[in-house]
Amino acid sequence: MSTPVPPVAPVHPVTRTHHGDEVVDRYEWLRAKEDADVIAHLEAENAYTAQRTAHLAGLRERIFDEIKGRTLETDLSVPTRQGDWWYYGRTVEGQQYGIHCRAPLASPDDWTPPLLTPGEPVPGEIVLLDGNVEATGHEFFSLGSFDVSTDGARLLYGVDVAGDERYTLRVRDLTTGEDLADVVENTSSGACFSPDGRFVVYTTVDDAWRPDTVWLHEVGTDADDDARLFHEPDERYWVGAGFTRSERYLVIEVGSSITSEEYLVPASDLRAEPRSIWPRREGVEYSATHAIVGGEDVLYVLHNENALDFELVRVSATDPGGARTVVLPHVPGRRLLDVSAFRDWAVVSYRREGLARMGILEYASGSVRELAFEEELYTAGASGNPEWAPPVVRLGYGSFVTPGTVYDYVVATGEFLLRKRQPVLGGYDPAEYGQRREWATASDGTRVPVSLVWKRSFGDPPGESHDGASGGAARPVHLYGYGSYEHSIEPGFSVARLSMLDRGVVFAIAHVRGGGELGRQWYEDGKLRHKRNTFTDFVAVASHLVATGTTTPSLLVAEGGSAGGLLMGAVANLAPELFAGILADVPFVDALTTILDPSLPLTVIEWDEWGDPLHDADVYAYMKSYSPYENVRDGVRYPRILAVTSLNDTRVYYVEPAKWVARLREVGADALLKCEMVAGHGGVSGRYNSWHQRAFELAWLLDVLGLTDA
């Protein structure tokens, strides 16, 4: 059999000049998405990748079967109470998408969700929306809005069938099951009904894909007559809107990466002029939640004015600019994340010592009762709590070794009521797996947390263990990283990951600066003119894993997606000798070109995260020093690289990895490109399609590690 020959992208030089610096870009022509030559090149790349990975077909199928075999395909979610109904989702074996359902409460005092048995009928069940039916005839299907009116009579849903995150809104009469005539095109995600069900509030985006306008649609009227409630002209800011849990107010949120402002509109008069809670101030972020304390309308406002890790104050809802009562003062290292108000108490979410935590805020005393969990590494948070006055808080819990678990926490007694733990078929036993946290030392002396999970039968990986001991043979390691937007990578469970762990691979997360794991300063130290810390931290973690004997460069593969894909491209240039392979998913690898062009989607918004190279020569020079595409070097032995992208991705254009791979090939790198021709930023849609995609990626990683026979 002949050796596959990689496609060679033709060179069509384009010159750009900024701040006196002239750059010749040989592959910018690949940006012309509608050009037949571009599509032909992408298809050639896909064909080459298919040839190069054909020998992995059996392994891919085995991994897919493992994922499928561990998953209870016909299953139900834990019902959530809202109004007179329990709402839940079904999955059915052989079907790609979920089915959204509801069943009636047993009584108004019914707070115990019914125990549902997979495959069994539910008394009184009504199917609200079957994703499999809605997806018929479409290669891609995604729900961007899903809301039921307070009275339970109507469903609002938004559908994207292209992957470009522009949704068509429709309204369904839940009595008849028929859709009304209402159709609103090209909306953003997150539309919702007004409390009385008479109106729909939704947002639209501008040409740069920035949500910039809030609209009011009256059900039963033509969308052309919709009223514009709010418009944000500043290109640095996005907008969003939603109703408070109390249903007293519509909150319009305006935000950038560093500044925010919120407006209140009475739910009883949605055409009223929005009223700013606090005037916008550059560099000040805040968010508000409405509560009623002692009969008074109040707002609990989380803010970072002179409080790096945020402070919580209470103000009058009628005079939010007036006196502030400090509820939770700023404590360095305790990053307050969110406050969610209910009638009798609030749930507070925060980070401390690298873990997400949560507690119950008592209105009268202002004290917080933290919820305690037993595992060293875990993730926990409130979710699925639409009701205003519940006796319980629904929360999700999990860890690297504990599958996703749903609890109802009884606020009055502190009791945890286990509602469901994600079933993992095939005899999964969490005791067979270990997890721990280590600390690597960065070049500037900063300690960087590293999380590890492994299967114990292969032996504990060398390195710093809890008793200080170390030893054992080097292990193959799959190292993941992100490090942007203050996004924290939590210790969560993954069924697909078991296919790696069960073959002896150690999975590790480098919690690098730019993320939010250790508070706001951790984020600040990995953005703008400190962005290089994100990359050097990841290199330091890789070096730590090698130095402690956990792994060797020939047994180390790395993965990151989106902004984490930028991280992958950067470390490939900085320390190619440390890695055997790098998987870059929808990678932001042509960052400078993108951030220089304000006409591209989301670019101006991104200036707060990366800097503005268009108008600032120093920012330009700094970004050029690390942007992966700009810094591919001759004479470097790069690790094997797989870049995965989507043609319709509106967040990171396919052209970035396409150009990057073409440039890597110029210097002799073994680089593959896989472009999904019908998908978005999150990849393909449908659970079986997603499993196939993940099996493809994991098989490639195992091939790099030499574990294809395992």
C-alpha cells in the first residue's frame, strides 16, 4: 500500500502591515469559506487524515463500544419541580437526542421527585419536545432556548440546524401540541417567557456575532412588530436578559470581560424604561439577585469594586444606589462567584483552595452554612432550582472517580437526599481508581495545581503522594489544559475517559494561570500582558510530571480546545521536546490575525481578554511573540499534532487550524487536520455522533502513546 501524501495548500501571499511591521501570510486565502478551492482543500485534508488513521478503525470502534456499553442508553433525568409539574428528560437507546417531558405533581405539597424507571411509562406523561423528531432531515441540531410559561400552557424553544448559533424561535401550545404561528429568526440563545406568558424576551446579535439587542415579542403577533427593549452600541459589550426567580423583575445584563452593568425592568410593565442598578464603571463587575427580606424588596449585589475576589452587599431594590450593607466582606483567596436568592434564603457559590464550594446564606444573620463533602477533589453546585419557595436545594456533585450525582439538600435539617447517581454499566467500581492533587513550580516560583486520576491496578503513578513517598514506573499521561476567561477546569467524571484509564493512562489537568481555580488574581496573572504565564505554567506542569518520574516525553500527550487550543499551539512552539503528541480542538491558533480584525465575530469583545493589537503597538508585539501560527519554526522537531475543527464554528473559524496545519507541514511536522463539514464550536451534534468523534480523538492519542493493542 502506498504511503498517503499530505495535501499541500497552495501559497497565495497576502501582506498585512500594522505598527510598521510587515507580515506576509501565505495561507490567508483559506478564509474564503465559500470558495470551491477552500472546500476542496478541506476535503483533501479530511481524506488524508482518514487515510493516516485508517489503521485505527478497529480501536475507534472498540472505544465507541466501550463508551456505549458503559452508558445506560435508555434513561431519565431526575425530575425538577416547576409549577404544577415535574419536568425531566428521556434518552432512548438508538436515538441521538433527548426527549423533554413532564408529568403532574401528586399534590401541591409534593417535593419528592417521582422515581422513574428507564423504559417504563410515566403516569400522566406529556412529551413537550422530542429532539429526534425536530432533528429529522438535519445533519446538525441544537436547542438554544427552552422555556415553559409559568402557567405551564406554552413551550418556547429555539433551534439551530447549521451550527452557527443562530436560533429560530417557536412557541408551542402544550394543550394541543401544535406550534403557533409565531416564528422569530436569527436569535441568540436564552430566550424566555414573561411571568404572565404573554411575551417572549429574546436577544439578537450584530454582524460580529455579538448579542447586542433585547427584544419583546408578544405571542400571537408578527415578529416584525417586536419592540426593541434595549440596545448596546458599544462593541466591547454583550447583552443578555432574564427574569428573577421572584418574577418581580426582568434583568438586562451588559458585560465585557472586565466591566458590567445591569438594568431592572418591572415584570408588570415590560415596556418601561430600563433602570440601571449601578452606573457602568470601567473595571467594575457586578451582578444582582432579587430577594424579599423583612417585607422589603432588596438586591444582593456581588461586586469587585476595591474587592479583587468580590464582596456581597445588600441594597434597596427601589434605591440601589443608596446605602450598602456588607453581607460577605472581601476575603482574599475566597472568590465569590454567584448568589442565587430564594424566598427564605440564598445559595452562595464561591471558590477556596482551588475547589468550588457552596453554602446557604441566612437572610437574618448574614451567615453562610457551607455544605461539606468527603472527597479531597470534587465539584458541586446548585442547578435546576426554578421554584421561588422550595424546602430543598437541588445540587449536582461529582469527582474524577464519582459519577455525576444529584442530591436534594434539605435546608432546614442539613440532610442530603440522594436522588440519582449516573449509572456506569459494566461493573464500574470507584474504589478501583485514585485521584490526587500535586503542585508544580513555575519558572517564576509560582505553585501551579495539578490534578491526577488513574486506575489503581496499574499502580499509583510516581510523584508526590500524600505520605511524601514516590516511586514506580513511568506511566503514559494525558495532560489537559485551558487557562483563559477565568474558566476553571473542575474535577468531574467522564465515561469516555475510562477508556484511557483502563489502558493504563493517567489523566492530568494543569490548572494554569488564566483560569479561575485560585481566585481572580490567578486569572489576572494569565491574561493580557501576562498571557505567557498560561503557556509556561503548562510547560512547568509537563516538566514536573517528567521530573517526578510520573511520565516521560515519549509517554506524554497534551490536549486543549478553543482558547485551550491556543495553549496547545503555544506549548508546541515553546517545548516541543516535552510531548509525543498534541490534540488541539477548535484551536485559537491564529490569534493575532483574528484579534486584529474588528469585523470578525467577537473580536472587539475579546480585546479585554487579550489586548488590542490594532491600536497598541506593544500589545501587537506581545501577541505576535506567542501566537502559534506566527511562531512555527524551522528546524524544530514538533510532536505529532491533530487539529479538529468545524466549518460552521462562529467562535474560532476553521481557517485558523487550517492555516496552522499548512504552516506546520512546511517545517516538516506530522500534522493532521479533521474538519467537520456540518458542526459548530462544540463539534457534531447527537450523542452517538459525539461518541464517535471522541473515540476518533482518543484512538489517535492512544496511537501516539503506542497503546493501540491495549
